[in-house]
Amino acid sequence: MTLVRWNGQQVGIDGIGADAALPGMRGLLRTVRTPEFAGTVFHEVEARSVLNRVASSSPVPFGWTVNPYRGCSHACTYCLAGDTPVLTADGRSRPIGELRPGDEVVGTTSDGRGRRRFVRTPVLAHWSTRRRAQRVSLTDGTVLVTSAEHRFLTGEGWAHVRPGRCRASADRPHLRPGSALVGPGAAAMPRGARPPGYDEGYLCGLVRADAVRSRVTAEAFPSAWVELEAVARAHHLIGEPARATAPSAAPAAAQRPSPTVWPEHPGQGWSAGFVGGVLDACGQVSAGVLRIVPGDEQLTRATVAAVRRLGFRVASEPSGRPGARALRVLGGAAEQLRLVAVADPAVARVRDVTGALVEEPPEGAPQVTGVHDTGRVVPMYDITTGTGDFVAAGVVSHNCFARNTHTYLDLDAGADFDSQIVVKVNAARVLERELARPSWRREHVAMGTNTDPYQRAEGRYRLMPGVIGALARSGTPFSILTKGTVLTRDLPDLAAANRDVRVGTGVSVALLDRELQARLEPGTPSPRARLDLVRRITEAGLPCGVMVAPVLPWLTDSAEALDALLGEIAAAGACRATVLALHLRPGTREWFLQWLGREYPALLPRYEKLYRRGATADREYRAALRSRAAPLLARHGLDGPEADPGDPGWTRQEPAAPPPQEPRDEQLSLL
């Protein structure tokens, strides 16, 4: 992926050499707006490569793809100022502008019972852009600088910063004065410099707690119980590798007071350090809940007193250690994270909130006091995470719909997601050169598995005739999956290519209900138009398969609905159909569940349970769908064998040739 600048913004483009990002902006030719495509911007580029190898770890049954177009891949609209702190998986924070793919942050996910829990999640992509800055002010003093399109989680669901319109809903939810935000709050974000007295308090808490725990062996500090992170901090604070001593021993360094001395009037800084040291020595985390097990009465009383001085409440409960009580901070994950931020323990293990419940905004939660348009265009950043969200400045924040590659999923119906189209105007010429290389082995090339090559833009740019010709002349078999009726223009070219190489075509048709389809996939060809496309493909002598996807549980998966749809597909002349359940990747998942909650709220708990393990429906549902679809496919003659594009025995095809390659993996996410 490379970044090129257009209209003061950066757009990520796959297939362009790194030199495109150098001064002079090589790669980007021009930006075009036309009346016939109102609301859509085309960015015409000179690509360095269009033949893309599929990752070996991918489950799809093909190794190469060609994508003449990209949607708004990395054209970020959901973004934050670069200094916005993001809660990382180690319980600390980093500015969003400094994060990189591979870092781990804290996100949230449903537990299958209608509740969210904090989880560790990887950063999959990171990019920058320039946006008009909005300043969101909260009651706790937090100020968030963000774009108008960014979304935060409120007590009523996801809400954009500013009102607006999108294809999925006429009036999108947005922040208003009084909107209560979900998250631990800014006070839970780790601070910078430690307060005065912290170092002495930390050493006192760590050494005393370690002495209590290791008293049986009478080891001098540090005992084997103390983890390396705490030992390293203690040695740094002491200022030399000398060993401090347990309370019963003499000081190791005569020139400094013993770290176990109790101050007469402990202040906030000393108390914070003391709790941090005790946490590092005897803190325990289970299912995201932090407990402190001091081990004896004196240390327990001192810990409770220090915690209360810091403004927290604790409860005493039984622990797993005989005769020892555990202290648990009251107030849920938000208070736990706030305590960790104040006490700043060194051991990452005790900072982990994985599994903790994300509570609905309690009384006193940060609320929006106002949203102000600054009128300034500033650099902003966003990330894509595995969960589709992250915690920014203490608030659960949605990441951009765009992912590290523009996956062709029309469920992502944000206003800008498909309004920024990158056009590789030299795709055919570059492809011809790449296919002429001696190293090219004429392996099968799949198109439409990522971005539809016959989207509306193809009617303007006519890139596919050149792509088809280059593939056919080189003897490279290929297949096309589309829902775009523009393909009918190229049927003569496809039929001619089919006489020289194996050509497979596929059309995605998810359902017959036009009203539901218009709400789910606004702006795409109707089911009838797609069935007519199947008919015209087969009349041209080309084999055509149909992907029945996505099948929506409890909406379009009944035997009656599938039977009616497969009957229409068979009547249109398709040679094979594949039935696939809905696949909810991060980003898409959030949008779809929001759409479902609005359109079919009674189904939301069932979907959360069905997709509780991730992007795919659970194994039992998928097996039931296969069992339901199998006899229907057989009844309509749509269960023929899959074509093998790598079959060396194939030479030339007649109209009755085997069907095109169809994805074998039921988790392949194509609509």
C-alpha cells in the first residue's frame, strides 16, 4: 500500500510502487468529479502492478487476483488527532499517531449475552489523512479532536460526531449535548510523570509485600516471587544494583533511608506508589477483575488506607490463599483502570483488563457538553483493529470502515466508503507486461473477489476489455465474480476468450425480496437484474455459477426462501450455485448489527449468540444450512461438480464446458 495526496488528503492505493509517495506525486494523474456520478470522486492513477498474489495463508482456492479498481481503501473518514491516547493491551497508552500494525490495543466484543467485554486486539492497519477538525468537549474536561464522521459508543449505540446522511439511514445518529459516552473515562488513561513521593511509596509497598509473601524462606528482597518488571523498576529507583532489604534486615545502603519506613503523613504521591508496589507484589487478575491479596493484617490495613486516600472504595472477600483476604476495587472496570492509571504498577499482568465487563454509562459518566467546528483542516489518524473498535481518551471509539484491503462488502454503507474510487487507468497495459514475463506460469486469475470489476465506474473507464484481452492472449485462465450488469457489454469478448482459455463467470444473488435487498445493499443491481445477467451470460455460451450469499439467518435462510431463489437461478440457466452464510468481518460486523438492531431488533440477541466466536456463524448453524440447501440444489440441478482452474487436462471449451471455479471455503466473504 502506498499513500498519494489528493486535494490535501492522503489516499492508500494498492499496486503502486513506493515511489508514488515521493515528492512529485508520481502515480496520481488527476482527480475527477462528473455529474453522472454525483457524490463520487475518481482518482486516476498509473499503477506499477495489477497482478496480485494471494497470501499463502488465505483459504481461497486461487493464487492470483487482478483489481482494476479500488474503493476508498484507506481513504479514512473516521479519524482522530494524532496525540489522542489509545489504551494499549499492556494497560498503558500511546498516541494514535504512533501506533503501527502489529501493536496490540484494547477493544471490545460481545460475550454472546448482549454485553460487551474488553479484549486484546491487534492493530491491522494505520494511516493518516487530513480532515476538518471538530472539537468534542466532555463534562470531565476531556477534549477530543476528531472528524465529523468519527463514531463513539454512547448509551444508545454508535453515534457520529456530527449529523449527516448516509445510504443506510437517512439521518445518522450523532452526538448531542448530554450524550453519555461508554468507556472507562479519561481518568483511566495512564498519566505521564509520577507525582512527588511516588518512588518512595513504590519501594515501600513492593519490599514490604514481598517480605510478607516470602517470610517462610526469609529471603532478602527481591525474592523469587517478584517479577522482573518490578525488580527492574526497583533497581532503577534505588539508583544502583544494591539489594534493598526486607523489614527485618539492616538497610543495604547506609546513605539512604530504608525503603520500608512509614511516613508520618503519607501524601497522594506516596500512596499511589505504595499501591503500585503492592499490586506488583501481590496483585492478581482473573477474568479481567483485579484483586490484591496483601497476606497479613498490617499490610492489608495499610493498603486499604492508601487506596482510600486515592479516592477508591474496596471490598474484602475470600482469596485462594489460606488465611488471606482479597481486596477488590468497587466500581467495575472503569474504577479498576483508573486505579491502575494512578498507581502505575510495573507488571503488565496486573494491568490487563481482558474479560472485564464494559458497563453502560453509569451515573456521572462523561457526557458531551458541546461539539465545535474549528474550521481548520488538520492531520488526523485512524487504525483498523481486529474488533473494529478501540479505547481513545477513555471512550470506546469505532475505527474506519476501510480495512487493510478494500473487501467487497456492500454491507459497509457509510456515506464515504464507496464514494472515493481509485482507477488504475493503465491496468491492461501493465497486466500485459506482467503476463509476458518468462516466470509467469499461466495460473488461474480471479477477479471480483475483492473489488467488483464491473462496478458502475467500469461503464465510464472501460478497463475490462483490455484486461480480458491480455489474459486471453497470454493463455491465462480466469474467472469473474460480479453483481454488476455492466458485464453484458463485454459478453462478446468473454465468449471469444473462452475459446482459447478457461473463462469462468459468477454472479452473486443473495435473495429475491427487492424491498429487503434495497435496504441491505442500497445502490446495487436488483435481484431481477442479476438473474437477467445470469441468463444473458449463459445465452452467450458461457458457464455461469451463482453465489447465494450472504444468506441471512432467520431472514433469508428458510427452505421456502432458498427453494424459490434457487428455482429462479436454475431457470436463468446457471450451472451451479453455492450457498454461503453471512460472514461478519470486523467493521462490517458493527455496521450490520447496528442495521439489524434498527430493522429487526428482536433478532439482535440471536445474531450475537450465533456469531459469538467471531466472523463466521457457529459450526452447528453452518452444518444445518448445508443440510437444508443440499437437497434443494440437487432438485434444481445446481449441485454440479466444481471446476478446477488448474486442471492440466483442459484444452479448449465448448459452450457445455464445466462450470467456473467457485470458492470452496464456506467462509469466503463475497456478496
